Amino acid sequence: MRAQNVSIDGRAVRAAVLIFFFLLMTAGQAVAHPADGYPLSVSDQWGRKIVVKAPFRRIISLYGAHTENLFALGCANQVVGVTRHEVYPPAALKKPEFSYHDSVEKFIAARPDLVLIRPMIDRAYPAFVSQLERYGITVLSFQPRSLKEMMQYWKILGELTGKQQKAALMCRNFQAALAACQRISSRIRVKKRVYFESIHSRMKTFSPNAFPLSLLAIAGGINVAKDAVSDRGSNNADYGKERILAKARQIDYYFAQRGFMNPVTVDTIYNEPGFGIIKAVREHHVALIDETVISRPTFRLLEGLLDMGETLYPGLFRRAAPRILARAAAGLPGVLEVHPERQVSH
């Protein structure tokens, strides 16, 4: 019998081997006993719908807010990987680092049963996401844009991790803290008018429902850029120097987030051509606030809120702040346990 030439696709063999080893490594996880309340249905912001049969036990987080919230929920032992740019909590910096630029083999070797991403990764790196899903790894995408969405997001994280009660407590405590701050700011007779910068180089502000502006309103500030329109559904809004300067006399305080999205300095704002006519600039009422406490959907938004309130109305929030934070953290060890150095500067 004549021997036949058989062509073997090396990529297919490699893929088959990877799938075999991944299924072998995760076989024990598939038989986990369901906890109370399971199975349940979960949907993400990209339209995926999954049935969660039991809490996920090996999670890789590719967004700093996911990481921070997982630690706040008490899931440190369930997190097996984080991004390369973690800042909080300190314990997260000790976890193995992952990126959407890494090979799928690196992810498979970590044996994750869940990879948490955000819609930006879905949009920009669809091939990476498809590869993970092809090897049987559950991928879910979240990035809430408002305080209301954040509450639902915390609830979902609780369902994914078996921490439903902790998530419910986070929501209750956070809402109670917001109400306490609202009661304080309600006593303010004359409220400060604020322009809040999101990206200086492009003269952008925040969209009306974005976290910073929601917090600003609770802190007793008035947004002078209420006419800003969201940039393609994002939290940023084009505004432009001309419109800022048109309201120069109305701006009592000029806020800017500072961080990866906006690496600005106070001098950058003071020295911006034309800004000398802005009331806040003339009176040296310019403040930079760490973007991680005003733009990320985490419990530390309370710190950003109190920072803004104390900056606008010195002394008004100072006495109440420790009590508000202590009550907010009650029953939630670690959410506000270690405060990174505040990034408010004038």
C-alpha cells in the first residue's frame, strides 16, 4: 500500500495542545459546588450574557478599578493577576502582572476562570479577547460611567465572586456617605462656580453625568460647563479655549484631574496663553485632583468628593470627613484602610 503524504498544520496542533492543557488544568474548577443563589445570569456592557454556576476563583483583572473593587470586596485570594499600572491597594502591586499585549499562553498558564476587561479592550483588541474565549476563558467587560451604573457594577462583581452581601453593604455605605456630604453642602448659601478640566492639551471637560461632576454637585460646586456634550458617549466632552474664556469671569475655581489621562501641572494652567483673564487663575484658585479618586468607579470616590468640598469651602467638611469615611468603611476592611498620598495641589 502506497504511503500517503499528510500535511499537518503546526498552528492547529499548537492550538489543540493549548486547549487540552487548559481543560486539564481547569477540570477541578468545573466541578465546584454551587453556593447559595447560584446559578444566576449576568450580562456585561459588551452584550455578553453568561450563566454563573458558582463564584469564580481565579480572576485576572485588566483594569485598575476592577482590581481595587475586587480587593474591597475581600477577593484578594481570588485575584491571580492584575495590570502593570496598579496603584491601589498596595497589596495588588504584589500580584503577577498581565496585559492585553501578552500572549494567550501566559494567560492559560495562570489558569484563570475569569478575565475582567473594559469596553476599550473589546473595541481595540478584539483578536486578543476572541483568543481567550476560544480557549474557554470567560471574559466580561465593564466600565460604569455614572454613580447609578457603579452601584449595579458592584452588585455584579459580588455575584461573580460570591460576595453579594459585601457588595450590597458597599452600596449602602457609599450611598449613606453621599447623603451625609449632601446634608453638609446643603448649608452653603453662595456656591462656588467651577470649570473642571479633563484633558488640558485638548481643552476637554467632563460630560454632565461623569463621576467628577456628580461629585462636584454633591460637594456644593456649580459646573459652569453644563452645556458640554459627551464625546461619542465617553466621560469627556470637547469644550475649547474660546468657550472657557467666554466664561472667564464666572469661574471661581478651576479644577483639573491629574494623572495618566491628564499629566498637567498647576504652572501649565497658570501659563496657558489667555488664561490670565480667568477669575480663578487671577485669584490663584486652581486645584489638581488625583484622577484615581474622581474618575474611577471605586469606593475612593468618597475621598475625591471630600477633597473637592474641602478645597472649595475650607473647614466645612474637615471635621465631618473622618466620621463619614469611618462609617463608610464599617464592615468593609480595606476599602479606605490605607490612604495613598492625596493628590490635591493648588
